[in-house]
Amino acid sequence: MKIDDFGHPGQLVDPETGLVSRRIFTDPGIHRLELTRIFARSWLFVGHDSELPKPGDYLRRVMGDDPVILARGQDGKPRVFLNACPHRGALLCRADAGNAMGYVCPYHGWSFDNTGQLTAMADAPEAYKGRVDLHTFNLLQARVGVHAGLIFATFDPQAPSLDEYLGDARWYIDMLFARTPGGAQALGAPVRWVAQKNWKYGAVNFAADGPHALKTHGPITRKIAAGMPLEVLRTVALEGPAVRAGNGHGCIFVDLPPGMPPWVGFHPDMVGLYQKTLTPGQLKLKANMFNKVMTIFPNLSWVHFPISFASDQPPVNFFNVRVWQPTGPDRTEIWNWFFADREAPDEYKQASLAAGIRTFTAAGTFDQDDAEAWAAIDAGSRGTVGRERMSSFQMILASHDERIADFPGPGEAYRSTYSEMSEFGLLLRWRELMAG
């Protein structure tokens, strides 16, 4: 199967017109090809270093449509294994998390240590009479890379290094995950739920879509922004930069509304650590940061935002991280974490977690809004006529010349979160990989 079977790549995502075929969000054949061309070739986020505090800790995770085990070996190294016995393919690890010296196949009892080495078989090795190389029965191991505590993996031996893959995005990752000496900490296991949508809707939205924020989330956005008028919020969103960080990675920044002091939502004890750890450019953006949303291609996203639910309570930042798991052309399983600085006081972490749960979870105010919108897009794009229509990202035609020359961070910075440049950058990378 080739992408040309569904039309020329330029007809599916056209960089000249900004038009995108809705078939890329609905066609089962395109979805199957994505699993090979995108997910089997990219570096995928599988977990965070703080989720594996001890040797022997393991987590059951997913890469594309493959079940995997993320484990810390007795030597302290994180590894990722295909969660399938090399003998007959049975699922080895069936618990979501735990601590173990190894894994035992439930079918024939073959055993493996937590570095992936075969340690025992149903029959004595002599039964093979030397005709089989038993080293081929070690667990299939992915390449693993770690940046700022984020653990990525790929099964593609030809993929570039993780540093090369992340490129300029590392600067923006460090602003949130490595802004203190201790780095970030996951506040518990991921919450998971299924949404009726293609995985790309979420990835593109977080890459990020500026205009939807006030249209889809308008009333709740105004409430949590201390009653700030919507026209003021629209102005700061309109004027916030959108960044293409290369390789399909993209983000937006929204500055604090007028009258708000710097470092809104941050714990004051953390500011001194940021000033010691971050670069001047990172500090300039962070001190004035109201909202930051980013996607690391293909399916890792996060949002960082100050929340206040009562007029007598100061805002607190929540930090939501999620993976859009591609379970089908019209289904996405969302894996949802919350993070905080490791050095932050426990009461701040709990307040941050509570704010995140009320906003960005299956029952959260923002996610309910987005889920309804994405399900509506799916419903309007799936029919015989609808799937042949084009989605418009044509704001890019007016945005190409709106580069910010003196932006403090790397990549291509454009003058507005309404520019659609960072969103469309993800789709251009999708087009490149799908074309082979």
C-alpha cells in the first residue's frame, strides 16, 4: 500500500494552498499506513523518568498499535521491550505497573529478566540440539533516548538520534521539564479514556490552534482568567507567537493579559530556581507566560496554564501532558498525565493537580468542550460527500511573511497564534513521512 493509492500527497496536504483532504482523518487505509510510516519510524513518548523510581519498576505502555513494556533494569537503565513473548507472541506483561525481576510467559512459561534476556524455557536448551540460536529469543528491544526526563523509544534502527529528532524543540521542552535542578515529576499514573476522533485532531490542536480557545472555551476561559474581558483575551491570543520547531514539532505562547504581574501561577519559591537554571531567553518567555501549548510530532502534547476557581484564591499553574494513541481512524485513546516541579511544595503540587483534573481530563471543562468539537468534525467529515471535501488551513497564506526576527527561542516564530503555521507544520511533516 502506498500513499499514492489515496491520491497524490500534494492533494492530501497541499503546502501551496493550505488545503487538507479530510480523508487523512477518516480513511481506514490511511490509518493503517500511518502505523507503518509514522508510528513505526518516529521517536514516541513512552513515559517519564520519575515514573520508574526503583530498579525493577515496569509500566505497560503502547507505541502506535504495539504493546510495550517500559522497565528499569537492575542496572538502573530504562529499556523498552515489545510486550510479546518471542516464542509464540503471547502478551508477557498484563499489569499496568509494578516491580519485578523479570517476566514469565503465561503460555509456555518462558522467562526473561528485566533487561530482556531469556533466562528459562519450557524445555531444556539441549532439546534444540544446537540448531537454534537461543539469543534470538531475547525480548525485542527498542532504541531508547531520554531528554529532560522524557523517555522516548523507536523500533526503527535507521531513525536519527533522539537529539536530532527533537532538534529545536529541546529548548522549549527544557522550559517546562528541566526548569529546576530536580526537573519535573509525574503526579501519578496517567488517566486514560477514549474519544471519538482521529488522533491528528488533538495533535494539530495542541500544535496549536489559537482561534478555538475563545470560541470553544470562551465562558470558562473568561472565568478562570479573573473575569478578564474576552476582547482582551482575544488580543493577547492574537498577538502571541506560534513557533515551528522543525520535524513537525510546534507550539504557541500567550502572554499575560495587561495588568497581571509576572510569574502568575508559579510558586514563588520556584522562581529563584528557574533563574538559576534557564537561559535568559527562556526566562523572558516564562516570566510573562500565560499559556503554553505544544505538540512533539507525532502524538505527544502538553498545555501549561494558570487556573483560579475563586476570586479570593491566587491562580495556580497546572501542567497537563498527553499522548494521542491511534486506536483507529475514528478513535483515539488519550493518555493523560499531570506534572509539577520536583522541588515544589506538596500543597502546591496538590493544588496544581486538582486544577488540572477539573479542566483537562475526560470530565474536565476544557476536554469536554474539545471532545464535542472533535466528535462533530468526525461526524461532518465521515460521509460519502464529506470525506471528499477539504479542510482549510489557509491562514498560512497570510502568515508566511509574519516572521519574528528577534524571537528569543529557536525555530521559526510567527506573529500570531491565529496564523495556523505551527498546526500546518505538523501536517507537512505527516505528508513528508507518508510519502516515504
